[in-house]
Amino acid sequence: MSFKLENIRPTVIAGPCSAENRDQVFATAKELKKNKNIKYFRAGLWKPRTRPNSFEGVGSMGMVWLSEVQAELGIPVMTEIANAEHAELALKHGLDAVWIGARTTVSPFSVQNIADALKGTSMPVMVKNPMHADLGLWLGAIERFSSSTSGEVAALHRGFSNFTQQKYRNAPMWELPIGLKSELPDVSLFCDPSHICGNTELLGLVAQKAMDLGMDGLMLETHTLPEQALSDASQQITPSQLAELIDGLEIRSSLKDSTSDRDLSALRIQMDSIDEQLMELLSGRMDIAKQMGVFKKEEGLTVLHLERWREIVRTRMNWSKELGLSEEFILRVLEQVHKESIKVQTDVMNQDS
Ligand code: PEP
Ligand code: MN
């Protein structure tokens, strides 16, 4: 079975972050089945939670509900598998497809264990990008699955964790899926705006950008009562909000564009993404400057320390030289950034405490 719908774009994979109970799974799947863009119903059974004592999923019990949804509603179903035992359960219950989560893609050992469990089967696998921006790990996982299953292996872009990020839960860093597509042009590429955004406000914009980049489809977390969801409540939408989001997308045919237009827009998207990261980094730097201002005020220190400024210039000039950036340009950038940091710290000093 192919991940992509024929002649329809985008192909959508929708369903709750987690399967919570049989009624919720059936109610959501029934609603979603009405939408012609939706090819797969998704629901997580084993949830990789950052800290313990939050909802960790219903586990293998949910596998029964998922195979019932497949059989009774006739909608293909997929779930996340994170180890060989999950893979065996997915095979045993005849699930239509599986995906590999971002926390699993980072580990070649885990990926290989799961690939071995799927060896000789025709299970289709969708591979999410790793948590951090490492194209090699993403490509490597796709290669491991391609040589284990005869089913389709596709890529799923869900953004990258980034400690300076404020706007997104996971920075999209569009240059990475673009890099993946240029290495593996025949692999279907989907986008998961839900885990990129972490909220519902930006979903439409991120989904549109994925379409403008020529991606094949979208995975969107959908819940009948998002505010009551047991995981990822803030980023889930209802089936009718999902239908609206899909209707609102403008799908441009890449056939009509000339190749050079497409290349240019891919480069522009990469540039936008880098500028967005630059802004986030600058904002993070100013936050640190503010904290330094508070510290200096408390300790009765001056804002300007000439020795430190000289050291900043010396180290940064060396770093930038190694990166092939012009000295004159970097010095100008550093001066402006330093000026703004001094201003931020002076504002802190002048605040009444
Ligand atoms: C999910 O799809 O619910 C999930 C846990 O995703 P990710 O691996 O992208 O964090
Ligand atoms: Mn989720």
C-alpha cells in the first residue's frame, strides 16, 4: 500500500496523539473517515514522555481497538512503534502502517532492532526526523528500514528540539527536509505541523509552507475534545477544525512552476528558516544580557568591561574566520549586538528596584 493518495494532495494522516479508550478512538475515526483527504487514522499507544508519571499510553490493549477500527470502519490505521515487541504486535494485529518516533530515530541501535523485527515483511514505515537537526540519522534510519521491509518507507518532518525556540515547540528548520528530499528524491515526504507548533494557532501556516515546498502530505493530531486530551492537549484540533484547515490550504501545482522557480522558492524557504533562527538566537542573547544586568546591578559592577569586550571581538573574529566570513562584516555585526546588549543592561540598571 502506498502512503500517498492518488491524485489528491495533501494526503492526510489524522487522529489523536494517544488512543485513550475505545469510544474516543471510534468516535474520532468515524468523523475523520468522511474527509476525502484523510488516508490514515493515527493514534499513539505507547507515549514517549519526557518525565515519568504522566500518561504513558494505553499500551497493547489499544492495538485491539485499532485493528477493530480498521476492520469495522475500513480506514487504514497506523501507530508509533518504539521497540521490537511493538513491531511484533503491529504485525500480529495486521496494522496498515507504523511510524518511528523522533526519540527512536536518534538511536541507530533501536532503529536496527525494529528493522530486524520487520525483516522480510511488507510493513510500510514512516520515519520521523530525529529530535535534533542531524540529517545523517534521519537518512540512516530510512536506509535501515528500506533494507528490512518491502513496504514503502517514507519520511515525516516534525521539527527539531531547540533550546532557544520560543515560537515553535520544535523548530521546523526547513533546510533539513529540503536536504532529505535532495538526497532521496523518490521518498515520500510528509510534515507533522502539530509537533512543530505545539499549539493550534500556527498549524495552518506550517501546513501551507509544507505544501509550498511540494511535500506529499500532513500528519495532524485530531481529538473530538482536544481540551480533555490526555497528551498534547494544546496542539490538537477537532475533526471539523481539521476539515477547515485542509480546505484553507492553497495547493499549487508544482508542474506549472518552472524548475528555476521551484529552486528559488526552496532557497527562499531555507533563508527564511535561517533568519528565523538568527532572530531567536539574538533574542536569547538579549535575555542573557538582561540577566547579566541584574547580576551586575546587585553586585555593584559597571556595565562595560573593556577586557571582556576585547575578548569577545578576538574569539568571534577567529570563529568567523574559520567559517569564511569577512572580518569587516562580522566586526560591524558584533559592534551592533554589543551596543544593544549595553543598552539592555543599562535599562536594567536604571530600573527602580
Ligand atoms: C506523536 O506523534 O505523538 C509523537 C510522540 O511524536 P514525536 O515522535 O514527533 O515527538
Ligand atoms: Mn503527540
